[in-house]
Amino acid sequence: MNEPDMETKTKIRWSEYNKEIANDKFFYLRSCIRQNFNPGAEKVFLSILQNKLGKEVYDDPHHTTCSGIGYHSDIVPFETFQTMVARQFSLMTERGYKNCAVSCITSFGGYNEVLSTWKEFPEELEKTRENLLKATGRTFEIPENLSHACDIIYKFRKEIAAQAPYRLINKETGEPLKIVDHIGCHYAKIFPEKGVGGSEYSRVLTGMIEAWGGEAVDYPERRHCCGFGFRHYLIKNNRSYSISASRKKFESMQPYQPDMILTNCPGCNMFLDRWQYALAQIEGKVYGGKNGIPVLSHEELAALVLGYDPWKDIGLQMHQMDVEPLLDKIGVEYDPKLKFTGVKGQYINEPEFTGCLARTD
Amino acid sequence: MNNKHVAVIGGGIAGMEAASVLARQGLKVTLIEKQANTGGKLNDWDHLFPDFSSPEVLVNSLATKTKDSGVNTVYNTEISRIERAGKRFELRANQDARFYADAVLVASGFNVFDATIKEEYGYGLFGNVITSVDFEKRMKKHGQLHTIQGTDPKRVAIIHCVGSRDAKVGNTYCSKVCCITGIKQAIEISEMLPDCEVFCFYMDLRLYGSKFDSLYLQAQKRHKIQFIRGRLSEAAERADKSIQIKAEDTLQGRPLRMTVDMVILLVGMEPGASTSQLIQKNQMTVDENGFLKSANVHCARNQSTQEGIFMAGTAICPMAVNETIENARSATTEIIHFFENRRP
Amino acid sequence: MEKLIILPFSIGFIYLLGILGFRFVKWISGLSRLDKLRLIHSLKTRRFFDSLQEVFMEGLLHRKIFLKNPVLGYMHMSLAFGWFLLIVVGHFEVMVSRQSLIAPIYLPVFFRYFETGHSFPLAGIFSFLMDLLLLFVLSGVALAMLKRFKKQLFGMKKTTRLKTGDRIALLSLWMIFPLRLLAEGMSAGLYGNGSFLTSTLGHIFGNLNSETANLSLWTAYSCSLGFFFAALPNSRYMHIPTEILLIFVRNAGVKLKKRNNTYTNIQVFSCSRCGLCLDNCQLSAAGINNTQSVYILKNIRNHNLSDEQLFNCLLCGKCEVDCPVGINTIDLRITQRIESTRQYNSSYEYLEDGPAPKADTVYFAGCMTHLTPGIIASMKKLFQLAGENVWFMDEEKAPCCGRPLMLAGQYEAASKLIANNTRKIIGSGAKRLVVSCPICYKVFKEDYELANVEVVFHAEYILNLIRQQIITLKKGADRIIYHDPCELGRGMGMFEPPREVLRATGKVISIKNEKQMAHCCGGSLGNLKISQPERSLLRNQAVEDYLQYRPDVLATACPMCKKTFSRHPGLKVQDISETVVQALQSKVQPKAVIKKAKSNVLEAELI
Amino acid sequence: MGICQALHKQGSFMYSDLNQRLKADVRLEEGLQACMNCGICTAICPAAEFYEYDPRSIAITVQSGNHEKIAALLESDTIWYCGQCMSCKTRCPRNNCPGLIINVLRKLSQETGAFIKSRMGRQQYLIVKSIGANILQFGYCVHPTSLVPATHPEQGPVWRWVYENMHEVYAAVGANLDGDGPGAMRKISPTDLKELHQIFKVSGGLKLYQTIGHFSQLKAIELGLTDENGDADMEKYTQYLLNE
Amino acid sequence: MNDLSFLKPASRQIDFDNFDDRLLLYVLQYEPSFFTCISCGGCTATCSAGNLTNFNVRKIGLWLRRGETEKLSEEIQKCMFCGKCTLVCPRDINIRNVILLIKKRIAMLKNENSPA
């Protein structure tokens, strides 16, 4: 009779919350979107782990998409999605790993959703095992630890800071750079306990910013979605939805004049970059910076402070927003001529223009 | 019955009222208060609903009553354990003090919900987000309401159900007194700052008391308080320290955004910390909300699940001041019945 | 020196004539062509004499005021009729003295100044008559002064407030006759041309009499006349000439239109601001004292009418009942509302023309009746007993009748609803439309064009059932007060049928404030501004009056009145239909009914 | 039986046992415990800010169990407005997740064919054609070749440059575009792709593609977008959807 | 240049900081009873026009409070002025007058906005 009507969670003081992040031996799971738009980011992430932090991380050529974008645009059934996820775990098991390092936020949220479903509804796990076995003859084990790439960078932020030749400090003024963060919705909004510091004030990115000398700036629409909306971006006629959400964020961060936007989600990274361009084109408005606010992901920023080459290593030329103003502020040494060159350093043509608006001079 | 001894734990209004009534019935009563003075949370309160009277008068009169009726009040003593010793009880305090009693009345009150747990409202982060308790304290101390920048607020949002009816913070019950407190504070703000717009964000207005609804009408009619049906989703500080809030205007089915100078969170009541200490070390049971469980919610509200241990006031459930006092009196009747029935 | 005396009067008089001539020509020419024809035609018929008689009875004798308040009536009569006679007799006197039918217009006015000889035939009789008439007029002036300062003596609760133009006119009017008395008295002292009043005064003046003083007094008299004439067009005294015009135009059959035209002006300028409408207006019970007809008329005239005043009126029609000038206060106000809201009418494009079921009779309950289901139930019962083939038109869905919109001035919007309802009613092929709400009744009767569908109010319908013995009622001993709904009583002139119906069920007691003088319940859809607490005050005023007669039942024939009164505790309120159903002879059905509607009744019983 | 008759027949009985079918999905159990109408979800919902959309009322409708209203939802644009950001999950004071309710409704809408009755629902066909095809063809949801600048003008000049110089740009930043072995945008091997296809076959993924395709064909025919044989012309239908 | 005309950023969020209160203030000035509305919906339930078409008196009040002049000028046309709403209002709000005032003010605003 007196049983509570619904599950009540024990009170968690999120600001003090730390999730468990594995220390070593990661099985890397790539992101469709990040590979497409910022392949360099994934490359430097592996490099930082292997070369700077001395960690073991395995990049398995056999893993595929998790089909998460299909799942969230509802053309992939939950059963199929679970089985796709199970296959990734099977590869991990096969290679003898127990910790996943996930590049994509959609995947990260999806893996967590699947894991939580298996926990609460064991019959779903059984069904998935059956499906996977029937389809591929594979079996799998549930990973012991599932961390997003940004969790791992966060965990080792101090080690990175110790090795970093650069700090997020304006070389000219000596002031810390003002950095706004944007956390992908599926990082912790679905499962706050899967994010460092919970969902409302996740520390995963601000922790890096502060560890590397920058100033994390809070802005009112910090937690608002970038507007990907899965099916909404995929259908051209629905893209106004996406751009509207991003515009709201830009409007909100503009008064703080941020030097940079830091993201942990490949989709958000791309959208916050591209929508600045599109908004400038349709409304003539530039929200900050010289010609737009640079948008970097956690791997890219880590690599930058660690002294990786912005073009050849990190691939920042694939961003529409110019990163040069940021590099100049930090004092990163780079060769502007190398920006638009091919494998062998040869000039390979260049974009019509970069940044928000074409230069008129 | 005259030689019977009752220990009353908690010197708030429930404890004081019950102690003085019991003492006047000829019982020996020890009132044990953990702080240096009696009155409990009301000591920080500025005005009571629905009549805007001063709690100080009430607390003082209860203190006088307690003193005059011959209650032995012990201060700075927190009971951590109640043990049954034969037909009697042994009460242990933190500093090795021992009390013996034939019956125990637990009137240990409530805790105010810690609004920092409701992170998205920014309490503790943003200077212009305060709680209803802070409001009372400020009004009592300064008689003024200022933003953190030192200006008169031009727009204040009062947020209902903070820490109540919220599974996310573990409290699914209604704290009952917040709605009327919000309306009272809204009126106070509007009287103090006539140019200030006051908004109440509510889900249901639970104005159960006899004069509560007329206060609601008065708030709308005379004070132009605006009521928006929608639960606050998040608060965020803007560059100028004002607070941007978001809710749904549920009566329209559209999201709403507004900038206000101050946000007042109507924090709910939670089971008292001292209560939980007692529970851990005794067999006293709690209900689904964590408050002390009554033997029967209808006819034995003040009886705990342990014979001889009684309860009064907000240790049982959220209550208003007048209900607490009535409840304390009803507890005394239960205790007297208990002694009468016990006589062979 | 003579010029000095004549000049002020002449200037004022010529100015007045000019203004009046201009205005009358403008007003008459501003009437529609049809109305102008009406007016010209009326001058050739008996109506012309009717108008003349009305001018005499109302304009001079002030019959209506007399009936309502004899003292006030006397005051008005003494001033108007007395002055009129002074002029008429004065002219005769001049004609006789000059032995001529033609005399300068000023001569009778200043006759005693110029005619110092006083030796023409009948001079003594004339001066006696003139003194008598002057006394008559002076008594009116005295009363007027007294009324201004002690209005209670006249049984008036309120009197109108004055504006500057009015003040000048009033002051000069007050001065005219005392000054004439003084001047004539002085002349009588000097020339001996007075009679009992003026001669006596001349004696009293004694040594004060002098040519100079005489001249000054006559000049002052002339001045006051001149001032009065000059001030008249811009004062309320403009009503005196306008009212005469109004009587002719009105008797010619001209009516107020949905738009302001010059007839509006004629009506507005005809208001004498006597303030009788203030006493009849119930709004003062709610402390509303600036929206009554007299003020509205003044505001229209001054072009400063606010919506707050315009729409704060019950449109109960009580002010119209006692208006001595017969101004159509209600229509005039509705016209102003139409003007005020002209810019924002609605088109109601969502209205649909559904198929109308065929029926002999259509019943339209109306919006308000849906909030008094007892009336609907009673009407259904009565229809059933009558074996009527009824289509209950607005049982599920139907637009409003349109009357509430009209009361709000939304005439064009109302016409959309009217058109929709009209199509349905005619589409049903019914012979009869029964309504149980006076608000609907008025609009169906006056503004719908329903071809040969007869609009019947439920009181008439029920009365017919009783008379034809289709239903028989048991007469009880209840004391019943019948409350006349405004829209039905004053609005449609229906007073007797509901009472007839009620007499079949109990004892209908007659009370002071009934029929034309019936209270408004306060519910009124006509008033858009009044608050609910104010409405309650009006209702309470009515209820307190009714309770004096210790009624068992307060019956009415309007859902709105019923709803309003029902909110008053401790009062049994019924619609006449409910009273009738309650008084039905139980179970025993008259043979006629069974014959006439056998199948229906049986069917109903089976159900 | 003509196609129109088939559609009509579906219209009459395809919506049986809606409540049971909704409840059969574990995500509804997760997503809807008890809603108290507070509106916290709508307050932060990006879709509610852009569309005539109110997740609160959807939760209430599903909670009500009203068959007609749920059927109307399945046929409406409404359920397709959600952008799946799941912000609603974080805040709900009753631990509901309207975003998950949407997933379940969409699934049912597709299974019953109700989705072709709304403009937003019909777009599912386009997503199968793009993302759905990418997954099966490349083993990725997105592939650079599928991001044609003409259809993605908002991607801007830099992407156009990347697209036009695809192999050089990817190679220059160390990616392994369409290459063997590990690395970014590597070619998924035929063996792995075959496993993926098998998963889609076994777990119902392919069936969903086919269901969406089947109902879309019916709609194309209903719209008269057919070839000489009276079969659905899906190219025309695609164009129709893109311009709808 | 790329054609980005398909992108139309918009928001239907109620922005309380920038709303047009001209209508609201006008209504409140002449009908202060409107302050006490509790959005109970009694008016909508009894509404004669609402029985015929999609017309919601309660929402009229809400839109008025949120400065939605555009929507109001469409919707307000549907009212038939029958007065039932006023009769059932538990807060005794003179709704009929509220409607009249809204209609009037909208007409006034239209005149103000349109060049003379």
C-alpha cells in the first residue's frame, strides 16, 4: 500500500559527481560524422592516447556504423540497433578489450540506452544475443566501461596540460581565452549519471578549458540543442529547424564575445560551424570573432595545446570558420601556406572563401 | 498519571505547544532542543500566511506558556537514540546525556529542501536566485529585497514545487504550504515594490486553507500578480546578472522564455535530519516520503509504529503553522489516553 | 437713445434667427430623400395639426412633466406658456395701440418704454393682463431659482450639471423677467402706464424714478434678452426651438437610422436636460452617475462621447418612458454604438448552412436559455403535450439570434447571424417560430424577415394552449409577482400575455413598479461595462422592492432575468413556462389533447 | 483488389489494438510512467520552439489511451516534429521521456502505414533512400560522396572544396578514405558488410525499409505518380516529397 | 552564390521580454476584472461560437496576456457576444467587455499602423 508509486532516485549532488572512466586499454569506436567532417580529430585522439599518454587503444577496421542516426530518424528498429551495438561489443570481446572509447555522442547515448535496456529488460538482451548469433554467429560480452572520448581527455586533462607547450591564454593580453562549451545532448541528457558532473553543468569540457588555462564562460542557452534533429537535418525542407536552434545559441553566447566554442559531439561541431556561415549568408549577421567563432572539438583542442600541426595533424582546414585568429591568440606556430595543400604539400586549390562572409577587400 | 514523565524532542512550535499542554495536565515534561533557543525555523521567518502576522509573537507566547506551565527545557542537546528500558524509555543525547521518560513525543520538524540539488535552477550559482527561506531571512533582517547588483528588482519570478513533486530529486510528495507561501511573498514584494512585476510559475495551485484562495484573488486583483501554469525548466544567468527562465505556457502549449531580475524558489519540506538519525538507530518506521509513519493516518496520526512513542508536527508530514499547533495538541490527547489506558 | 435700448435685443434676436434658420435648413436638408418627402407630405395631412397640438401641449403646457411632477410642470408651463402669452398679448396690445397689424418686432418688447401716453383703447385691460402674465412668468422664474438650489422640494433626486454656455443663458433668462418688472415698474412710476404690479412698484421706487434710471433698466432688460438669444444656440435652451422641429419631423414618420444623420442632431438638440431621465435610471443605485441619457445626448452634441459612457447603459428603456420631449434614447444610443464599433464587425465565415429538418414549429431556445435548462425542459414538456411537431433548432448547434450583437452596436455582424438563422428557419418550412427568450424575441420580430413564419413568444404560445384547453392548469394560492423583462415589456410592449398565463396558476399581485415602470433585473446584455457587483446592487434594489409584497414566487419570462434573480438567496424564481408545467393537472389529459396528439403522447410515454 | 481499395481497407482495420501495440515496446514503459502535465518538457523542447508541437500533450494523449486520438497522432505531422535531442528526459519530474514515446509512436505509424498520411511522415521514405541506403552500401550512416554540395548548400564553400578535392584532402589529414585497413572513412570490408546485412535481415531492419517502401508506393499510386504499367514511379515520388 | 532561401530560422517561443503589451494594457485599463482570470475554461465550455467553430475564449485571454495581437485579430472575430461566458465566469470577469475592448483596440492599432 505504502510503496512509492514510482521509482525515486536517491539524491545526487551532480556538481560533485564523478563517473567512472577507464584508465587504459580502450577499444575505439569511430563516429560516422566525425570521420566525415573532421577525420583529423579522430586521428589525433588516437595519437594523444598512444603517443602522449602512453595508453593502449585499438582501432578495429571491422567495426561499422552503430546505425544510431538511422535509429533516431526511426528507419532502423530498436532491435536492429541493439544488434548492431552488440556486434561492436562482440568485436571488442573478440579483441580482448573491456573498455570502449566512443567517438560519437549519438553512439555513446545509444550504447548507454541499449545497456540500460538490457539491464532493466533482460529479455531484450536475450533477444539481441539470439539475433546476433543467428545473423553473424557472434557472441559478445557487455563492456565493463563505456567512456566517451571526451571523458578520457577530461580524465587526463592535467597530464595533457603538463605536456602542453601552449596554454589557452591570449598571448597579447595575458588574459585567459573565453571559451563557451556545447555538450551534445545525448552525452548526459538521457543518462545524467553517464556524464562527468551530470547533465546540467557537465564539467567534462569546462574541466579541460580550465585545466589548460582558459576561462569557461556560462551562457544562458548553454544547454540548448544545436538543432541536428536527426530527420530534420536529413531532409532539406526541415533544416530551418536546425538553424533556428543554433541561432538561438549564437544569440545567447554573443554578448560574452567568446574566443571559441568547444564541443564534444561531432554533429554539434559541424553544425555550429556551418550554421554560422549559413546565418551570415541569409541574415548578414556574424556572431563573433573576426569572421565567425571557431568551433573545435575536445580532441582538436587537446591536440592544439599539445602542439600538433593544425593542418597536417588536426585537419582544421576542414572547418568553415577560420581557426587562425584562435591560433594567433594562443600563439600556435603554423604555416598559413600549408592550409590548402595535398598529401605532398602541393597546393590543391582552395575554397571560395572561409569564415562567415566573403571578404570584400 | 501525575508522576509520569514525557520527553518532547524538538523545541519548535509543535514541541513547545505539546510540552506546555502536557505540563498543564500535570505531567512532568522535559523539552529537549538541539539549539540554544526554542522556536525552531520560525525564528528566521518574517511573516506568516494568510494574515501576515509576526511569528515572533507566536513563538514568544509559546515560550512563555512553556515556561509558565513548568516544562523543563534543555537546550543544546540533540537526541540520537531512543531505547526501550522496560516500560520506560532511555533517551541518549550526543554528549552522553541521558533522559528517562514514560512516553516520548517526537516533534523534530522538517528540513528545508536544498535547492542546489535542483541544479538547473542555478541556486548557489547565480546571486539572483534565492529561496523562499532566504527571502524571509532577508525580509526579517533588512526589510528589503535587492538584487545582487543592489538594485530594486523590476521583475521577480516565484517558482512553485521546488523539491516537491519531483522524482528527479527524490521527493514525489507535495509540500502543501509552498503555494500559499508564494502568494504571500508575491504580495509582500508587490507592496514593497509597487513597480515590480511578479510572476508565479505553478503546476496546480493547492490553496487548501480557508483564507488561502481569497489571498490568491487579492494577489491577482489588487497586486496584479501574474500566474503562469508551467513548471520552470531551467534558469540561466545573463551577462547583466539577470536570470533567463524557461517554462511552458501549458495553457497554450507553447514554450515561454522570460528574463527576470530575481527568482525565488519555493523550497519544499523534507524529513528532518534529526528524524533520520532517530530512525537509523531505532525501529521507528517512515512512510514512503521519509516522514515518520503514523500507526494510522486517520485515527492515530500522532502514534508512531512504536508503542509509547508519539509524533507531532512536521515530523509527520508537511504542515502549516496553525495545523502544526493543532496537531501538537492532538498528540497530547493521545499521550494522555495512553497513560490512562495503561493504568491497571 | 432709443437705439441703445433696441440694439442688444435686436442683435441677439437677429443672430438667433440666423443660427436657427441655418440649422433648421441644414437638418432638414440632411434628411434622406424619403424622409424629406415624408416631412413635406405630412404638412398636407392631419398630422400637421397633430403636430401643432403636440407643440402646444408639450412645448408650451408641458403636459408630460405636469403629469409626472405638477410643481415642475407648473414651473415649465409658467415660463414657456407665460412667456408665449406675454408675446401674443403684447402684440395685440401694440396692434390695438397702433391701430395696425404691422409693428416693429421690438415694439411689443419695449412697449411700456415707448408707449408713455397709455391712452389707447383697452389700455388698462392690456396693462392688467400684461402684469398678470408677468407675475405668472415670474412665479416660474422663482420656482426655477428655487429648484436650482433646493431640488428636493421638487421631488427630484438629481439635477443636471451646467456648462458655461448654459450658465450664461440661464443667468440671462433669470434676469429677463425681473429686469422687465423693474423697467416696467420705473416706467409706470414715470408715465403711469402700469397696472397693479408695475404701478405698485413704481410707487415704491418713488423718488428713485428718473429718466436716466429708466433708460438704464430698459437697456439692462434689452441686454439680458440679447444675451439670452445669443447664448441660446449654444445652450440647452436650444431645445425650445428644436423640439418644435422634432415634433413635426417625428410625426412625419421619420425614424432614427443605423447611422448618425441630421435627425440624430434634431433629437440631440431637443433635449432640454430636464434630468427626468436621471431619476428613472437604475444605474445610480450602483453609483454610476455619468452615463445617463441626458449626459449621452450632451456628449453627442459636444462630440466627446466615450465608450465607457456609451456602453454603460442597461438599455432598459426606462428613461425613454418619461422623456418629456419623447427622445428615442435607446435607439439613439444603439446608433451611437453602431457608429462606435463600425470599424470592427465580424463576418462569421465559419457559419454553415446545414439542412433544416422539416417541422411545423421551430423552437429557438437561445443562448441564455441553455443556462436555464428548466425552461427548456418545460417547453419540451409543453410541446409534447400539445403534440407539436417541433424542431428544436438550437438544441445542439446554432448561432446566436444576433440581438446581443445589436445591443453592442455590432449591427453588420448581427446581420450575418440573422441571415444564417433565417435560411434555416425558412428551410424548415415551419409556420411558426416559438421563442422563450425576450432578447431573441425582439430581434426575431423586428429584424428578421421570415416571410410567413409567425414569431410567437412562449407566453402567447402557452396562453393559447390554455385558452384552447389543450392544457389545463390547477390554480394555486401562490402570490406571484411578475417581473417584466425589459426587452419584452418596454421593448416589445408585451405586458399582458405572461400575466394572463400566470393568473391561471395563482394570484398575480399588482405592484407599483411594473409594466412601463418595471425594474431592470440588472442582468442586461445591453450594458457591457457594468461589473458583476454593480449588477448585484441593481438586482438587490429590485428584489427588495418585490419582497415588500411578500410574494411566494417571482415569475418572469426571460432566462436572463431568471438567472439574475436566482442568484439572490431566499427567493423562488420561475420562468412562466416552469410555473405552468408545475401547475399542470397531473396525469389527467384533456380529451382534446389526446385526440389531437394521441400518437405523440403515447410515444412519449412509452419512451 | 485495386490499390485504392487496399488503402481503404487498411484505413478501416489497420489500427486495431493500438494501446497494446504501444505497450509492447519496452521503450514506452521507460518513456511514460505517469504524466502530471507540468510542461517542463515543452519548455526546453527545441521542436516546440519551432513547430506547433507540444510533447506534454503527446504524453497526455498516449496516457489517456484514447484510441481515436492516438490513431490521429499516428497519422499526423505532430509525431514527426521531435528532433530526438532527448532534453525532455533530463528534466521530467516524473522520470518520463516524451522523446521515447515519440520513437514508439513513429514505429507504430510506420508499421501501420499511417505515416504516409502526413507530409512529415512521408519523408521517412527519403531517409530510407539516403541514410538507410548509406548504412547498407557503405557501413556508414554518412559518406562524403553522399553529401553533394548541390543538395547541401548550407555546408558552405569549405565543404565544396573538400568534396571537389576529396581524396587529396582526406589523405592530407591522415584519413584512409575508401582504403583497406583501419582509419577514418576506411572501406568497410565485404565480410563486415555482409554481417551488417545479415543483422538487418534477422532483426527486422530490412523489413522496416520494405514496409516504408511498400506504403510509399501505395501513396505514390494514390497520387497518380505511376509509370506506363501503372506501377509506382518512385523517382517521381521522391521529387514530389522533396518539393512537398 | 548558394541558394539558402530554404532556410527560414524562426521561433514560436513566447518571448516575454519583447511582447507587445499595448492591447493588454488597454484592456486592463478599462476592464481591470480581467486581472483575476484563472484560466478555468468555463467560458470556453459554454461558448455559443465555440460550439460551432474552433474558438476558445480562454485562449483569447491567454493570447491577450502574451501580446499575440496577430492571432487575436483573427480569432476575436468569431465571438458572437451572446454573453454566456460572462454569466458563467467564476471570477465575475466582464468577458463581453474584454472582447469588445480587444476588438476596439485592434481596430485602433490597425489605424495607427496604416498610413493615413
